[in-house]
Amino acid sequence: MNLKINYKEDILFDSTRDHIRKIYFSDRRPWVIAFSGGKDSTLVLQLVYEMIESLEPGQHKPVYVLISDTQVEPPIIEDYIDKILQLIQWDIVKKELPIKIIKVKPEVEDSFWCKLIGKGYPSPTRWFRWCTSYLKIRPSRKAIEKIVRDHSSVILLLGTRKDESISRKNRMEAREYSSKGLNPHHEIPDALVCSPISDWTTDQVWAFLQDTPPPWDDSHDSMVNLYRQASGDECHLILDLISPSCGGSRFGCWTCTVVKKDLSMQGFIRTGEEWMQPLNVFRDWLKEARENSDMRSRVRRDGSDGPGPFNESARKKIFSLLLEAEKKVGRILISDEEIRYIQHQWQKEFDLEESAIQVANQYGRDIKKMNNFNLSPGDHEIMDDLIASMELQPELIKNILYLVTKKYASLDVYGAQANLKREIANVIETAALNAQTQDDHDL
Ligand code: SF4
């Protein structure tokens, strides 16, 4: 596609540059550019970067490029972003620019896999989209709040445009803007938002990027190719109508079950990235899994009746299938840290055999066991007696044995008694819930 720049576009580009310059010089507040690697945020970064390059050192103020890594980015996008950030970083150092790149990621317990496989959160839907907050909003907000604490206030530059959708346009028009065209951030106090390309159309964005190479040592070719591939080699503008829009990124997480089909992933596969097929198969399966009542607990986390979290066998199955996909694509999809957290969570709920670690190691990972809790022959005898005479669940007995013989072998530590009592109550409660679920299932 060849988008020509005409006189009208030239005026728009110049007036946007003037606007950015005016805001920059209006105060000493640091800037944070939210960068996703997509075309809109690349354009904003480029415009700001070009302006900063043109300044004298005395005119500098801190500028941050904030990028959020959900840790479930499509691998091909992850590679592109890593490459582009490295090029930008080299250029910043070479030119001694006052720009700092900050990459944020979710806390391990908030990661997609720890929530889904560790705690059993059902795969996200449009109505229960728990992921956006954990994977994107929280980590970015934390980083921005830190900058606000250091500098008292901040200006956040976004690549949002009214042309993206009617609802985006309505939301942007409903905001209250200061005379400088800034609006307060709805969640972060002391952060003002600037959307310098809010009035640009998609064609104008592409026309600019096609006509103007980035100021760092690169071209926009790889980005344009990604868009082209993601739309299956059709006109890249089509992508904007079909791809999930989430947190400003055009490419959703590869695990995203909010969309019916991951069209961008399918586009990559159609245009030569067949190795990504196992990811697509896994995603499609995961989307269906939440609808399978046999995979869900019958009780919600708040104790009410209804489809609850993924149950024990579902979590184990998802985990195995993920590791299988990982093996097929030959690339790590879940970190050791996440696997250890999942194990920790399973241990609290139902698993003392460290089966997550065992399974991961069977798939070629090398994760150390956490507490080597093995039942002695004597323990086995006690267990068998109790199970036979009192019809207790083996997991319940094992969990209690583990608590009293291993985790709280000494009660001399301050608070140990109270913690032991609390944990015993928890395992009994979980066992009762499991029994109830099993009874319901058997009816
Ligand atoms: S892209 Fe999908 S999975 Fe990722 S945060 Fe957004 S809604 Fe959730």
C-alpha cells in the first residue's frame, strides 16, 4: 500500500509537532510515553524522540518509555519488541539523550499462568476479564506511581486516537481537558494525560511512518511486516478492525480467550510462521475448557453455588498441555518462578507430591523440589488405617501429616501454633468442599 502525504497531512504533522513542543516546555514535569510496539505508540515515541534530539542539553527533562510485558506476548511480537528496545537503547546511549526505558511485568502471583493454573481462574472472557488489570494495568500503574512519588507529578503520553472506534471517540470526547489539551488520569492521581495524535486517522499514521524512518538506527519495515503478516498478508489496515484492543496494544496476548479467534496468530501461521500452530491449538482448547463443567469446581470461591475455579484435574491438564505446547514450539512459555508458585498454590489446596515440579521436569525442565516431603512407611500405615476406618480423603490426611510433621515440626517459633491451626482449618475446609463437589457430581 502506498499512502501519499498531501498538503493537509503536512499541516497536521507540523501542528502535532508544535503541540508536543509546547506541552514539553510548559513545565518541568517528567514525561512517560506508554509504548506497546504498535504503530500508534511508535509514532508518538518517534515524534517525542525527534523533538528531544533537537534540544540543547539545558532544555532536557526526564522522559521515560514505559513498556508492559505481560509475559504472554505472542513470541514473534516479543522478539520484535526486544529487538527494537535494544536499538533504541543503543541510540539513547550514543546520543546521550535523557530517555530511560522501563519494562514492567506482573508480579509472579499475578501472572496469567499463576492465576489460571495455580489458582484456577477460568480462562478470561469479555465479562470476566481479570487479566487486563493483573497483566497490564497494575504493573504500569506501579511504575508511574513511583515516578510520581519521585517528581510529584507526571505527564503520560498515549497513542490513543478517536479514529480507532466509536466508543474510543466518545470516551475521549467526554473527558475534560485543560487549556493545554491535557486531562487527568482516571486512576492515577497527579498524572495528566496527553494524546498528541488523537485526531489522526489510521491512514495518516501509516502515511507518516511510511514516509519517515525512525530516528534510532532502524526502519519501520519489520513493524509493517508484522502488521501485514498478522492480517494474513491482506491490507494491514484490516487488522485494526479485527485484532483485540487491549491496553493500547494491537496484538493481544497469545493466550487471549476474550476474542473468538486469534486472527493475528492465524495470520502469522498463514504467512509462514507454522511453528506457532501449537500455540493456536492450545489457545482454542483453553477457550473451550472454561465451558466444560467437568473442569470447573461446582462452588465459586465465595462459597456460592455455580461454576467456580478450574478444579484440580483441570489445572493439572492445562499445565501438561502447556508444557507439551512449549516442547513443540521449542521456546519457554512459563517461567521456573511461575511453576514454583503454582506448586506452592497447589500444595496449599490439594497436592503434596510436588506434581507440578515433577511434570515440568518430565517435560525437560530442571526445577528443584521445594520441600522433599515424602511419607515414611510408618506414615503410610497411619494413613491407610485412617482412610479405611474413618472414610477420610487421602489428600486430607497427607496434608495434615505434612503440616504437623514437616512444616510445623517445631512449634517454638512465634505464631507457629496459630498458623498451624489456621492451615489445618483451611485443609479441612478444602477437603469438605472437594467432597461436596464430588457428591454433587455423583448425583
Ligand atoms: S490481550 Fe486478552 S488475555 Fe491479554 S490482557 Fe488483554 S484481554 Fe487479557
